[in-house]
Amino acid sequence: MGNPLLEAREARWARRLELARGLGAGGSLLSLTLRLPAPLRVGREGAGLGQGLYAALRRASIDAGLGPGRGEFRLSADGPEGYLELDVGLAEAKELALGFEEGHPWGELADLDAMGPGGSVLGRAELGRRPRSCLVCGAEAAACVAGRSHGLEEIRRAAEVLLGGPLGPPGTRAASGAAAPELTLGPRGPWAGAMGESSRAIGEAALRALVAEAAAEPKPGLVSPSSRGAHLDMDYGSFLASAAALAPWFETFARLGRGFGGREPDELLPSLRAAGLEAERDMLAATGGVNTHKGLIFSLGLLCAASGLLAGRGERLEAGACARMAARIVRGICERDFAGLAGREAATLSSGERLRLGSGLGGARAEAEGGFPSVVGASLPRLRAGLSAGLGRGEALVDALLVLFGQVEDSNVLARCGPEGLELLRSSSARALGLGGMATEAGREAVAAMNEEFAARRLSPGGCADLLALTAFLAELPG
Amino acid sequence: MKAIKDSVAGSLESSDVLVTLRPSSEAAVSLQVESIVMKQYGRRITAVAEELVAATGLSGASLRIQDRGALECTLRARLETAIARATA
């Protein structure tokens, strides 16, 4: 055929039919493409817009009570394409699609098709709806497209009016060509009481915690704005991309907690796990397959759900209560998850699971099941003390990280550098803290030296980094 | 060129067209056209299909065109591909 765009569209059609054949009897498949001409659809601006629309669609699905669905998003030669499998019938899925196209602020830029099991399609005409109107002139869109009634720049302008800014990821409002605003960590001072109780507010607090952790520096061995630490495969940009992809999921975890109607909190875990797997897929899609936040999806997702659950029950949201609720949700997880490990193929194990087999340590699961003792008992008090003493947020977070280095049997470190790695983590952080940590010149020099040594040894305390983000999250709650 | 097997090209997505070709015992090519822009472009679609059938010398086939508002260049490419696949 020779035309990559047309080949990509045929491949997408084949993929849709394949996914539709795999649907259960009551299931349906939505597919998303951009309703823009090819030159605007492909490339970076189209990719960003497609990703934004796809995330918005999944949120719309959750808000409509249809659940997050199972999805995939990819970039083809024809532009971005997203697939979403829902456990509802074709008519209901099409209603969601029409509501999104017509009701969502950016919906006019989305082209959503609904397919039932076996490939049956349901169009507007079958539902007695009017055909879509043209983005530019409001006439019947199909006629304008087939007749090439409007020029590229005319269509681009119409899209940009709709987005309220340049073509690209929705929500970026900077004038095109202008320098990106510098990232700041906001004013100094304690966070206590910053987090609201709605699911959205909880999700936003989680995103703030993720970004605050990534932005704090210097973090020995870890990725920060000016260093990749011990990592070759990721940088600060990977973390921001991952955080952006995960943002809507934290709200979802909070919602799942708030909407939980069961008696025992551990009945909530299966739905959290299902959402977590979806979130993980979105993370991998956003980072190009790099694991930036897998452990954090588990533990921070859990804290979001615990917060939502407490808020839904009208209980006071406090750091300790939130951590205890998280522990109740995962009660028994170590025993259950680690029971069948010995018989499994090594390649199918997570790093936490391999650690368990090798050393008997429980990693993130044990930390969660214990109610995050190293956070509640050590890093959170240190962060609060640092902030009260007048340290900036970044500096206070680094001190809290040093405290975690001394407390935690970090599974990432153990897996890569063995017990000597853990020993180095402990001794070097104790020394830096002994010199006064980030509050003193000598302490800061010691941290800088750690940074170099960890990078050279490829020692990356990723488990501690996750716990630091949890610390930042819980710091928004009182006591 | 006689059609020797079933072939499909394209998709039912917006701005695309699905061309389905089946061998038939008739010598002539029978043509069936559906389009969401039949009123404006139905005649044009038929004309393009007839032109390509003549140009490729296709015979012994029934050709179904389900148009979702494709550009003419897309329609041509899908028709050429379906014919090539049916006669290869």
C-alpha cells in the first residue's frame, strides 16, 4: 500500500476487531482518535493532545460510574489512538462517547467509536442523533472533511480556540514559544492542614507529594531535576511524565475508598489492585516502559484510598489514622502474597518478591502492613521538625530522606548492591545527619559526597524515595 | 485481471472507507456504494471506482464500498489495495 498513514489505520481497525472479538457478552470497546487533519494529528502536539483526551475520557468513564475500564494508548503513524474496554453494553458505551464528544470542553477534538462483541458498531444515525458538525463552520463535518473545505491553519485556529491555548496537551496555557515557567516548590512553612477531604483534593495532594519528592535535591542515588542519580534509564522528565499519567489515578483510589460500602477495610483491596494495575500500564505508557513509580502506585494509592475511606466515614483525617487505616486495608498481604512464591518462575517475580525469597524481608508490603512505621515514626517527625526550624521544603525533605536511609531495608539497594549497600546507606546517612544534615554546611557537603559515591556504585534507594513521597503526602495532614 | 480471492482494504473509521471485493461468476464488475456523504459525493465515488476498475482491467468481481467520508486520494488507495490483494 505504501502509505504509512493508511497502513496504520488498517492496523488500528484490525486491532479494534481483535479486541472486540475478545470482549465478554456484556462488554464494549471505545476507541479514541483525534478529530483533526493528519498534519495536526501526528507529531508531538497531537501526541500530547491525544494523551490528555484519553486521560479525560477515562475520568469521564469513572465519573459516569462505568469504572476505569481496561485500556491501552499508543502512538501510530496516523497519530494517537486509545482503546478502552468497558463492562457495559454497546448502547451505554456509545452514550458515554457522545456525552464526552458533546459535553467535555475538549470533546469536539475527540473521535470516539463504539464497538460491541464481534465487531458490531453503533453510529449516531442508529441512535437518531444528528451527524457531527464541523469544528470550523458548524456544517456537517463529514462533507467538509471529504471536500477539504477548510485549510490546515483555519482548523488549527479553531482547535486552539477550543483548547484556550496552543495545540498540545490540554491544560498547558503558556503562549507557544514562551519559555516554560520555572518550577518552584512554593512558600516555606508547614503543610499541615493543606489537604482537603474531597477525592479530588486527596488526588491533588498525592500529585503534590510526587512532584515534591522528585524535585527535592540533592537526593543521593536518586533522580532529581539536576541529576539522574544512579539511573541510566530515567531522568526528572520521566518522573514528571509518570506523575502526570498517574494524577487521575490517585483521585480514583480516593474515590474507591470513599465509596467503599463494606465492613472490613480489607474487602477494599481487590478493587484497589485492579485500579493499580491499570495505573501501572498508564505509567509505563507515559515513560516508554520505565518503572518510575510502581512501588508508589501501591503505597500512595493505598494512602489515598485510606484517606478517602476515613473522609467518607466522616472521621478526622490525621496522618496516624490514615496510616493505620492503610494497614487494615492490606491486613494479611505478606502472608498471602508470599505464600506461593517459591514455586514461581524467577522472571515473573517483582523486586520485592525476589527480595522476600532471598532475605525474608517484606519490602513495601511489610511497610504498609505495619502502618508505615518508618514514615510515621521517623521521617514524618523529621520533616515537620525541619520545616518548623525554618528549612525550605526541599531541604527538609532531604533530611527526612537521610532518616529513612538509616531505618529502611531498601529492597532496591539490597537487590543491586547487597548487604554492603545497605551498610553504606546507614553509615553515610548517620554521618551526614550527625554533621547537622541540610541545616549545616558540613552536612550539605557530606550529602553531596554521598550523591557522588551512590552514583558511582549505582546504588539507588528507590524504596526510600517512595517512602519520602508518602512522608510528603502525610505531612499535609495534621498530627 | 480476474479476481481470484476475497479481499478487504481500509476501515469503517471516520474519514476512511472499507472496500470489500469478492470474486463472482459474472464477467462484469458489480458495484455497491454506501456513503455518509452520498448526497454530495455519491456520484464521484462511483466514478472513481469505475475509473479504477477500467484502468486495472478488473473482471469477475463484486465490489462493495462503505464510505465514511474518505478523501478521494484515500478512496483511490483503498480501491487499488483491495484490487491488488484480490488478484495477487
